[in-house]
Amino acid sequence: MQSAATLLRDIFGFDAFRPGQEEIVHTVRAGINTLAIMPTGGGKSLCYQLPALMRDGVTVVISPLIALMRDQVRALRAVGVEAGALTSGNTEEETREVWDALEAGRLKLLYIAPERLSAGSAIGMLRRIGVSLIAVDEAHCVSQWGHDFRPDYLRIGDLRRALGVPLAAFTATADAETQQEIVEKLFEGRAPQTFLRGFDRPNIHLAFAAKDSPRRQILDFAGARKGQSGIVYCGTRAKTETLAAALAQDGHKTCFYHGGMEAEARRDVERRFSAEEGLIVVATVAFGMGVDKPDIRWVAHADLPKSIEAYYQEIGRAGRDGAPAETLTLFGADDIRLRRSQIDEGLAPPERRAADHARLNALLGLAETHGCRRQTLLRYFGETPQPCGNCDTCANPVDTFDGTEAVQKALSAILRTEEFFGAGHLIDILTGTETDKIRARGHDRLPTFGVGQDTPRRVWQGLFRQMMGHDLIRPDPSRHGALRLTEKALPVLRGLESVTLRRDTLDTKARRPTPKALVSDEDAPLLSALKAKRRALAEAANVPAYIVFTDRSLIEMAETRPRTLDDMARVNGVGAKKLEQYGADFLSVINGEATTMHPTRRKIAGREAGTIYDRLQEVQADLARGEDGIEKPLSCSASLLAKVAATRPRDLNGLTRLLGDKRAERFGPAFLDVLHAAD
């Protein structure tokens, strides 16, 4: 059975759930009676359509509007889902098609109007076709308190009892009285699993902070809330383990959770978190789906989330009981660089990558806002709230200043360099830093060279971050992250509008030394793209990546950006044969064209199996002629490697069943080392 996320992507074409959807989908799919109150446009239909595809039998959808049913059936059929409706508006042919599909066992969703339940034969018919789930759309129609009471909805409770199947009810209109009547009429007063999915969560306190000794910041935040249940989200698995250890050493009851753990170990963490009070789980975003713990009092992000949608979903796990809850989100330059590279190294088309960069910019805008955070957040979702009084910027208004002149200097530097460089190179220009790249391009002769030398580099970094948050500049994915001006920037550059910036995130204390980056900030996106191209070519040729080009060659390409084959021939490690074989491919990447990938590898792109596949391929290339290098060449097909990466056999016997005796003898122990290291 495919996962909900896979079905969402492969069938419906969505790369991610909207906030709140995934938890509802998993609950409905598990056969738990559910009441979901979601805003209009919040994606209610997917919350029963996806479970219908994941469950055996037929899901009956009771909906009050024939037009709506027909639209949904049409949309489902367009994406290859067997669905039908039995309504008074059907033609004879349409009704016959529905019955044929039911008799053949093909139909997964059957839409009916509540009025059909008044027919004495309805329950017998639904029993015969194997109904396994009832979904009720516009469930407020069952309530006298609802604005559109439909008497036939009162029969749904009888239907649920007669069929003995779970029921999921959805509505966007349900105050306290309506909710109570829905529970009484549809669920016989037995409280279902309830989800309230309005966008505003006023009980949650919102706070952000620039990273400054982030481990200590998390420890201080948790220490002030000792004994309360909380979640700390981290960007990497390793960080969940080290931060959990630090919290435990600081006296907290703590455990970690990530996707690389054994399934039973993950279940144990979930059981503990549900049962124990005051437990802190330090986790990747793999944790949280289906968590029904109402008294989570705080959520902290040790690293910047991927988007506002991800942020709101993750902090939304706090305070589900409606009582006060708190959040803290840390952010820094390393986070932004990581998120940019994740977007640029992905396989999404350019327009999707541009949209993902825009989403990241919106989250940076939330982090850097000098107004009410809740206003900024909810405006993103199309709402127009008043200042909330329950965020850090409302409680302690930030120190702001007129940053127009500094912003104009930065915008001028971007324009004078033809919008072809990232923040690092632009800051070198503004601060008058004479690098080899500056001199080679003649940028030391620009009018903007050195105009910002009285402002420290770290302040310029904060200024560029805030400019992205204000959507004055955006990274251009076709130029590997080079900054370009938006339409909003032009009035500022011309002096027609001013820009107010916040001072508190500009000048944090010096960070601890971090590992030196392979390339500068402005070249990092291109290096990521070059590595993606190298990986694709290596997979297609079934050779290790370094056989195509070494890291050193790719770094030089990223820094020098050759434009012709003659230029490429001057790059270290590019001989005549490699120039002929790979030169044009890598030039196309440098010129901003899309990369390719082996079809087998592409199927597992973005998943853990993809990383394991890459490592297996490297090991295989090293052992292709045996450990001594003189044996007969032997290899596994791409599809076989993908199967090993996906199934992850635990021992040599399991691996032998996949590879056969000869390949298991050659590669088995080394493959097992890779698989165990990934746990």
C-alpha cells in the first residue's frame, strides 16, 4: 500500500499537505471516528479521498449538493481514481456505469445525497457493495444550530450503526453548539477524534530569535518550562541525538526521534510521549503525525523550518487543548544556506524551485518582521487580523530604524553587477573587500565599491536577510541563487518609498567557528547543481561520482563559471576525453538548464533510499573487480540497487535472496555496512 504522501504526489499532483491535512488523513485511514472543522479552501475533500484509496472497500461520501458531487467525481476521474455518484441528476448511462464499477469492485468513492438514505433499500445496497467508511461533507447540516439544516442528515447516524463502519465528518461552519449536536446526532454522543483547523491559533505565543549559541538558547528555553511536555524540532538526525543528550544532562526527561530509527523504537517514543508528563522529544519533522497529546505546552525549532506552512503545522502541535502554549524558532545564515541548497539540489522544475524560494522568503519575513507576528503569519494565509498581543513583538516592540539608504546601496550593487551574484560577493563590494573575484571582474572600479565599509559585514548579512523578508530581492534559480530585484524594490531604489528595518537581529554576538564552506555563499547554489549533474551522469554510467569529476573540479567550475568549451578545458581535472564526454553537460548546468537523472534513481529522489542508493553505488564501483582489483568485473543493475536501498535487508541471508550468491559474495558485507550505517 502506497503512503499518503506518495498518493498525494503521484495521483493529485501536490508535493505537500496543507497545514492540518496529514494528521486528519492518517486518523481517518486508521478507522477512527473523526470530526474535522477546517476553513473553507483548507482541503477537506482530500482528507477523506486519500483514506478511501488506502482502505479496502468503498467509501461513501454523503454530500448535500449535486453540483459539488459531480465536480468532485469529475476531478477524481481526471486523475485516475474510480469514483461515481448516484444522484437524481444522473443519466441512465451514468447510473449504469456506477453500478458496473461497483459490481466489478473497481469503485473506491461513491457520492450520494442524504435524501437517498430515505429509501428503504439504501442500507441494503450499501451493505452489499462493501462500504468500509462513511464521509460526511457539510456536517453542520445535521444541526439545528447550523445555517443549512437538512433533516435527511439525521439518518446518517442510523446508517453508521447499521453498517458498523467508522465515520468522518467535515465542516467549515461549527460553533460550540453545532459541534455538540454533530457529536450527538452522528456519533451518538461518543466523542470522535476532533480537529479544529481554523488558521488562527490565538493561544499559541509566537517568538523568533537569531541564533546566538543556539544550544544554550534551547536549553534556556526548556529550562524555564521544566516539567512541561515539549517538542524540539531539528534539521538533522544527528542533531536530535546530541541535543537530546544535552537536555538530559541539564536535568530534563528527554528522548529523540527520527526516521532512521527502528520502527519499534519510534513507536516506543510515541507511546512514551503520549503517556508520560513532562517528556521532551527532540525530533526531525518525521515526528508529530497522528500525535494526539493535548497538553504539549511548547514547541521549539532549533533550526529554521522549510516554509511558513511547515512552521505553522509544526507549532500547531502545541496547545491543542486550547490552553496557553509557547513557541521559539531559531534562525541563522546557516539555516538559510541549507534551505536554499535543498531547494536548488532538488529535481523540481524551475518554476517550482522559484516558488519554494518565495515560500522561504516569506518565512524569513516572518522571522524578521517588526510588527505583530500573528498578523504577518495570518496575512500569508489570506486573513486580516488585528495585532494579537500574544507574540514576542507585541510584548516587546522591536527597535527599528530607517534602513532606506543602506537598502539603496545594496540594490545598486545588485543592479551594477547585472543581478548575477549572491549576497557574499555583493557584501565584498559594499565593504570594499578586494578579493580575486572582485578584481577579476573589475568590481573594485564600481561606484558602489566600498560605499558600505563603515557597516560591519555581519550587519550587511542581516540587512540582506531582511531585504529578502521584505521581498525586495529574491534568489534567481536560473542563476543558481543570484539575487534579483523585485518590482517592490524599484520605488525604494528611486527614493519614492522608505524601508524600516529591525535592529535586534543585525548585530548578534560572534558565532563559534564553523567548518569552512567549500565555496562562498554566492557559489554554493551552483556547486549544488553541479553535484546533482555529476550524480546523474555517474548513475547512468554505473560509476562512482568522482570518476566523472572530483570535487575540486566542480568547485573550480562553480568559482570560475566557464562559458565555453575552451574555458572548460582550463578547469583543473578536465582533460580532452572528459571535455568531450561531459563538457557540454556541465556547461548547460552553469547556463541554468535543468539537470537529468537516471530514471531508476529519479523514482527515489528526495527519499532516504536515494542516499542509500548513492552509497551502494559507490561501494559497488570500488569492488567491481574485487578487493584486489583483478577479478572479473561484476555489478548490480540500477533497479537491483534501488531494491536493496528500499527493502534494506538486515543480514547476509536477506541480501543473498535479492542479489544471488555471486553478487552477495562480492558486495554483501560492504552493502550491509552501508545499510547498517543508515539506521
